Amino acid sequence: MPPPIRRSALLAGACALLLAACSPFAPPPAAQLPGPPAPAAPLPSWQQSGVRMLYLAPQESLLTITVRRGGALARLGHDHVVASRTLQGTVAPALGRVQFQFRLDEMSVDEEGLRQAAGLTTTPSADAIAGTRHNMLARVLDAERYPWVRVAARRESGSEVLDADITLHGVTRSVRVPVQITEAADGRRLQASGSLLLKQSDFGIVPFAILGGAMAVQDQMELAFRITATDDAAAAGPSGPGSGAGPGR
């Protein structure tokens, strides 16, 4: 039988190999996850009614999702911030309607500035970030099959709450979202921000876990958004007139 010191070294090595092979920190395989085209969604009836439209400005808009570690071995992992800076969509201020969408495979993982803003104190390595992104897209969200997240929301006049339908992983859920909205006096620009808590399991997603749940991602997600919309359709890129609600690539 190996001496105690050698047995401890072998056990530590085996645990390290297991974590490297299975955890969110594992580097992705050489083959990259493909980004399949998705068909454009049909225009909602309110977009065809001739009302004045504003278009989301991706360069001024941001959506973040913070997921936190769980399980008995949570100390070995990291919390993560995932972000989209490629929101596409439209707003009809007079109708209190907004719709937007983004691709999962265009999201970033663990931008340093966003980690600091979220109060996350650990610093994952580049390999850990790459592994997290791969596992998120391929093993958790099935982004090849469900590449788009879509949101359609409505607001009663003067209300500070949005009634939103969120479609993720092929499942649509209705939620109420407190929102702060400011609109330019000339009506040419609008900004909205808010936050809410969602559960992955509500969308049929099984949170990532290994070692019987000893290392896991918590079910709850913290979503926050800051959206700017403008009447400058050119600045909005693919969400401008004639593009449909969700163009593929």
C-alpha cells in the first residue's frame, strides 16, 4: 500500500483531474460551438400599425445575468457575470410596447469591469472563463438548438412595472418587472433600466452541477438591464426597418 503522503498526493491529483474534466472551469474542446442561423420572427401587429418607433441602440444598451456558486464545495468555484451588448429590438412609446432579442452565442463571460460592478471578489483564469462559456452554451443552454432569447413587454400608461414575456430555451414565462423610464422631451430618445430574479428551472434548464451537487450553479439568476432606444434606425443596425424582429446571421 502506498505511504500516507503518496496516497494524499494521488487523491489530490485525481480530484484535480476530475474538476478539470467536469467543472465549469474546464477549457472548451478545439471545435467551437457553431452559431446556426435563426429565422426572423414575424413582426407583431403593433409594429405594423404605423405608430412611431424607436430602435434599440446596442452600443448604449447592456443586459447582464449574474449566477452564483453553490454546493458544499462552492469555495472551489466562482460566481459569474454573463452579458449581452448586442440587443436588437424596437419600442413603441405611445403604445407602451417593447420587444427585443439577443443571441446566446454573442454573450460575453466575466468581463472584469462587470465582475467588479457586481461585487464579485474572485478572479477566474482565462481557461476557467473559456470553460464556463463552453459549458453554458453547450451543456446548459443548448444554444445550438435555442440560439435566441426574446423578450416582449408592455406597460400601462404611467405604470412603473412592465409585464414581460421572456422566451428562453424554448420556454416562455410571464414576469412583472419594476422599471425606470426616462424619455427625451422631443420623444426621440428613451432609456429604461431594471432588474429581476429568475430561476433556470422555470425555463426547463437544469443548473450545472458535478460531484452529486457538491459543486453547482445556483438555480436563481440575477438579471439587470439598461436599454437605450433612439429614432436613429441606422445606429440600431439589424433591428432597423425592414429587418424583422429577429434576423439570423
